[in-house]
Amino acid sequence: MIYLFSDFSTNGPYVGQLKSVLYEQTHNAAVIDLMHDAPIFNSQAASHLLAASLLSVARDSIVLAIVDPGVGSKRKGVAIRADSRWYVGPDNGLFDVVAARAHSSTWYEITYQNKHASNSFHGRDIFAPVTAMLCNETPHEQYLKPLERESNGGDDLMEIIYVDAFGNLMSGIRASSFDDKQSLWFGDVEIKSASTFSDVNKGDVFCYENSQGLLEIAINQGSAKAHFNASIGDKVGIR
């Protein structure tokens, strides 16, 4: 099973072309869209979002993840075996959180070359073929080589990392690191916590543990994004 994670959006040809390569080069592997609206150009925020999204990713699967503002540069392509899953994509910090929080992780540099590869679409021309080879259990020495790499970046990110369609503000803070004696702050505003939307009045601002296990700022039947004029990268804090 292959999961796709990107900042491509579902507009344009990009996701469809990724799927076309995977369909052509695998034995009809199931391909699931995990998300395609990851924070654009922001591999740090996306790395925390990807790690949180693993609650919905099956074990013994492959995650093809692409948030790649450095496409066409000298940045490496990598494949990582972290616990029971493979991850394929650019070496720009996108997999640092996943690898740092895994019980074990092994990094590989992608050596696969495609002489027809576009300088601006390595997702289709390099990462998708490598994902297909992993899925087909092609021997690794044909397209990967071991890479010595420390896995850093397991700490929470004290920022907004995602804004959903309802205007809810997802932070990079794991709810497991937050307790009832603490308060979440957004700028100079203290955000009270609740279990879910129905626990507060309509229009109330609150924070809660969302379905991804992260702290999220929301307004019951309203938009926290509009209320705070918030965006990805805005700082949050715990006191």
C-alpha cells in the first residue's frame, strides 16, 4: 500500500501523474491520498504534520512524501525505513520528525537516475519510480545506498502548522505533552482547553486534542483563522 503526501493540491496534473507512474510500475498497488495540501514550501511544518498523520497509515506500507522547494538543486533524494514503514522523498527535513520519533530508522540515499527527469518534478520522475521499486521488492542495491545520518527534530514545534477548511489552527504540539495545569497561548491570548466542540458555547475560543493527537485552536461553529487573522508559522506557547 502506498500513501501520497504533498503540497501539490489536487488541482493541475501533478497528483494524477504521480498515480499514473505508480500504477504503471507496480503490480496494481493500492494508492491512497493522505493529503495534498501540506504547508506549501514548508518542510518543517510538513514534517510535524506527516508524523501526526501516521495514526492513519497502515504498517508495512510506503509513504511517498513531497514538499520540495529545493527541487532541481543538489539536495539528495532519500528513502528511510522507520519502524515498519518506508518513506521516500527529498532530504530537506521532511522526514526528520518521523525518523527521530521512531524506535529505529535507517537512511538511504537514492541513486536511481532517470535521464529524462524533469528538473522541477522529481516526485514523478525519481521518487515515484523508487517508491514503485520498493513496492515491487526490487533489490535495494539497484537504486539505494546506505546514508549515515542522525535523526534530529523530534521535539514539538511551537507554531501553527496547518489550517483546515473550517479555520481550525493545528499546532505542532503533541497533546500528550500538555496537561491540565498548563495553558496554551496564542500571542498574548490565553486559550482555555476543552475536550471537544460541544463542551463550549457557540463562538467560544478553545483548544483541544484533535484527531491527529495535536493541540488545535478552534472556535465552536466559527473560524479561528479569521478571528485571529492567523496563518501557518504563527507562534504558540505553553505556560
